[in-house]
Amino acid sequence: AYTFATGDSEYLVKTFNNLANRASSRDTSKTGWAVNILNECIQWQPYNPYNYTVISRVLWAANRRRDAIDTLWNARQRFPWNPVVRNELGRVLREDGDFTTALGVFQEAAAHFPDNVVSRAGLAQAHLQLDELDEALKVSERACADFPSDVFFWSALGSTLRRLDRPLDARKVYEQACQAFPKNADFRSSLANVLIDLGELADAEALFQEAR
């Protein structure tokens, strides 16, 4: 009634999105109801891409994967310059096992939104899932330079170097990460695992003790 009287749909849309998210995650029989109120959100705010990402999550929770993906492709056309829609599309494609298409989506997103951390992380993960280690390494190296405070890329860089059987280079990365993020126990553990690979068991044990 308030929305009809004032034309201010902000709170109605937020409330309906939250209701749809929570109800469908607890009871998949509510999927149809959730989609209906989200379609009402779209009627009130057709310019809001978040409505589409929530519909996709609701459908995904109900195991309607194809419908969820199609919803995001539709949103991709409606909102071609929205990074959230692009990243969400890439994410669900990866979860659906379509790594090649996901890679294309993230390549495009990383090119269009070079300052978006999620796009770059999705690109690195898609390369890794396709076992394209050299490409994943390039993405992670560039991302570490562009986003030096983001722990994901340091971790991805180190783990990719290990998979490429380059333990000495991985050791340098993890040593830098331990210095940059002294309270991060995961980097100490990762460095310790590299030291095990190199046969330096005493130093590895000391790092595990620090991490613990």
C-alpha cells in the first residue's frame, strides 16, 4: 500500500528479495511463490539487475539449473555493463560444470571490468578447472600486481606454481605472502607444505607449529 501510494519501491523490492532468498533456501516448495514476488520486483524496478540474480539463486536452489542459467543470460543481455550479473553467470556456469563457457564469460568480464576482483578471480579459477595452468599463472601474477592486498591471488599463484612443479618459485611466493599477511596461518601452512616437497622437514615442522 505504501509503495502504491508513494511510488517508492525501494523497501518493497529489498524485502521481497530477502523473503525469496530465505524462503527458497529453506523450502524448495516455495520456489514458485518466490519467483512470483521477484517478478513483481521486476515490474517495480525493471532497471535493477539484482532482481535477476536473486531469481537465478532461487531457481538454482530448487535444482532448476537450466532455468537459473537462462535467467542470467537474459540479464546479461539486459544489463551488458553490469559486472555482478556477468560474475554470477560465470559462477553458475562453473558450478554446472561448463568450464569452457564460464571461461569465456570471465575473460569478457575481466576485459570489460579490469578493476573487478571477482571477475579476475573467476577467470583464474576457470583456467585452473580446465587444467590450463600456464594461463592461470599469468592471470594470478597480474592480479597479484593489480590487487596486492587480496589473499586469494597470492594463494592461487602459489598453488599454481606447485601444480606446475615449480616448488622454488612457489616458496618465494609464499614467503612474500607470509611477510605481507603475517597473521594468515594458511600461508604458513602452504609454505610448510612446499618445504616438505623440498625435503626441509625441520623448517616445515616449525612453520606448522607457528600456524597452529
